[in-house]
Amino acid sequence: MRSVVVDKYRDKVNDECGVFGIFNNDDLDIVSLTHDGLFGLQHRGQESAGITVINEGEPYTVKDLGIVSTVFNEKNLSKLPSGKISVGHVRYTSHEYLDRAATQPLVMRYMEGSLALASNGAITNFAEIRQKLEIGGAIFQSNSHAEVVGYMISTHVIDSDNIEQAVLKTMNDLKGAYSIVISSPNKLIGVRDPHGFKPLCLGKINNSYVLSSESCAIDSIGGEFVRDIQPGEMVVIDDEGFRSYYCDKKKTTSLCLFEYIYVARPDSIIDGVNVNLARRKAGEILFKENPVDADIVCGVPDSGLDAAQGYASASGIKYATAFIKNKYIGRTPDGVGADKKQRLLKTRLNVIKNIVDGKRVVIIDDSIIHGNTSAHIVKVLKDAGAKEVHVRISSPEFIHSCYFGMDLPKSEDLISNRYNVEELRKLINADSLKFLSVDGLHSIAEGCNIGLCDGCFTGVYHADKPKIIFEDKFANKIKKY
């Protein structure tokens, strides 16, 4: 089966997936609710989607490459029974080649029954664990970290009294970042790594329980947000009720700060912080740190809009909508040349000329990775008649890569690692360029009830980086077919 090539012409950070699950204590249509919940998490991954339903102990799955609206239709959703437990997933992958075998939820059968897994994050000792399992005779269908987790759970079941013990033992073996939703034949389990890199929360709808990467998906199905799953916590939901356990590892907590800047949806609450308010506060602090005289403040859709409103509020400069984003253009197709890619970039983001003509414009964006998008934005604003374009970024400079689930290029490929701010300003042709400080970034998450990770900005990580980088020695052969 031919692998699908993923567009590398990106200038944004991407996360690695959204997870969702329901334990049905009512007469709920959990297929429809899980489908709607995945719509609420679509921003976390647009490359594949899937739903597994457990009915009378048996798993039924529909999944494929694509966004939620293309993967699911009335015909294939009707194949899923409205059972006791559901697990849902949307995926973004950092791998260059996106294979169908890694599409989640992964359903794995072992001596005690079956498991359905949906995961978000990056296991940093993945290569060592996989090598050990392969030496023991394990055969893998994909490069998915979730598949390794499933193997480890099934291995630990042999010397455990129940699935909960097996999952806890697995958590003690894993390193890195993960939030995982797991279904056994009669239990729904949610786990969050001891650092808390990736969000996971608990909700209720009537008497039924919901697990989700973000609270916005719980809101979207009419549920009630209850609380965040804590770092190192495992929650187990079954017919006997709700129980909570913690793994043996005690680590410095380290939620990814970029959840507040870009990844999460503005209407989510993550570890005690409202994302919309955090982004508005980022704009306010950005103005205090980097003021400028201008006529209007505009945001780059979508994640720059809230920060732009905060900047405008703090500065007294008029807020205006300068860009229209075409949300119906997907990723750049395989084999497209540089000219076509540039045309697609222009088509995705268009300027409203009468708004900016003759104006001194402050444009707020969430980050600069390669600089392509920023240069394009400055150019189209000036082509539309803007007298000055002042770029303000609501995060610090990306200087270091991420090993914990954010898809950043290698450190040497990040443009802020190769150029200082003034050199970068000249490259994108802005009249001025300023970034939010690291201290300012931490200030936007005031009230967060766990620690924060700023490693991609500072190079200081609270968890061990991978010792071995996994390389699929067969990938070059497989991708030819």
C-alpha cells in the first residue's frame, strides 16, 4: 500500500493528535457524540480520524486518512453500534510519510481480550522499547508510538491482576510526553504522563463520563467539564464507577506553553487557564514590552486574533480585520513545485485592501518557524498600500527543537537559530519585528496549576531527550510502492 506524502512546506508548529472517549452510563448515542467530539478537536490533527466502539466486549472501528468530515459519513457511521465505550482520535504526524497502518484508534488483540488505544504525544524512549520488543519477537505494523504502548500493556497483563495494574506498570516504563485514552472490553482508561506535557481532561454528560484532550470538545457535545487529569494520573471508569491512581514516577510538571499560544482552541480551559484570556494577555504584555506608533492592529487568522485584540486594548490602537483566511484549502499536494506552493500560500490568506491602504499596521502572529509566511504577510500588506508594517510575535523566538510531541524542525533549521532579530526583520522586510519575552510568556499562564515547559525557546527541558532517534530502515523501500 502506497504511503501518503505529507506537505513539508509548513510555517507553523503542529501538535500530534487529539484523543476522546466516552463511557456510557445512559442511553447515549455515543457514535454521534464521539463524532461531534472529534469535530471539536479537529484543530489538533487533520491527517486521519477514527472511532472505535466497544459493544458487548467487542470492538467495532471506522477510521481512515483525512479530516473528520471526509472520513465519516452516514453509511460508515451506521456500521458502528451504539455500545458501552467509545474511543476517538484525530491525528497529526511529524513523519514525512503518513501510512494507513498508524491510523488510530489502534485495536490490538491479546490473550485477555482486546485494547483500543488513542494517543497524543511522543515517547522519548520509543526506539529502545521497540528494539527490545523486536528482539523478543514482536512484529509491528506501523511506526506508531501507540502500537508500542499497546504491546507493553499486553506484556504486563501477564504478570498483573488486572488491566489497571498493567497500564500503571507501562506508565512507569515510558518516558516523554503522552496523553492516552484506552478501552478494554469493559473499562475506559485515561492516562497522562508524569510531566503533564499534553493536556487531558474529564467531563460528564448526564451520568456518563467523557475523556478529551481539551474541554472545548466536551462543551461541544453538551457535556460538563469536571477537571483536568493530573500529571502521572490514571483514571479508570467502569460499571463500578470512577477511580483514580498514580504511577510511581514523580517528575517536575511541564505543560507545553505553546498550548496557550497556538495549539489549543480559544474556548478551552487547560490546567486552570482559559486559553482565550491567555492569548489576549499575551497581546497586552507584547505591547507593554514592544510598543509602537500605528494606526491599526490586525491579527493573522486564527491564533493571532486574540493576541491582536489584547495588543489593541492595551495600546489604544484601533483593532481591525485585515485578512481573510480561506479555510477550505488543504495541505499542499505531493509533487507540487515552489511556484504552485507560493500561489497556494497567497490563496490561503488574502488582505482586505481598503482596511490597510495608507495605514501604519501592527500585525500580530503566534510564531515564526521558517519565515515564509511572515515574509508573505508583510509583502501583501505593503502591496495593498500599507505605509508601515510592524510585526509582533506573541511567543519568543523558536531556537531549539521539541522532543515531546510538537512538530518543530531540527534546531539548525529554525530561522531564529540562524538569524538575530534584526537580520530576520530585514529578511521578511518588516519595518520592525519584536517577540514576546520568555518571562512574558510565562505570565500569560498565571494561575496554571502545574509547571510549564519552555524548552523550545530556552533549550532547558524538564525531561530527558531521546538517546536514540528511531529510523525505519524499510521506509525508503516501502514508499516506492
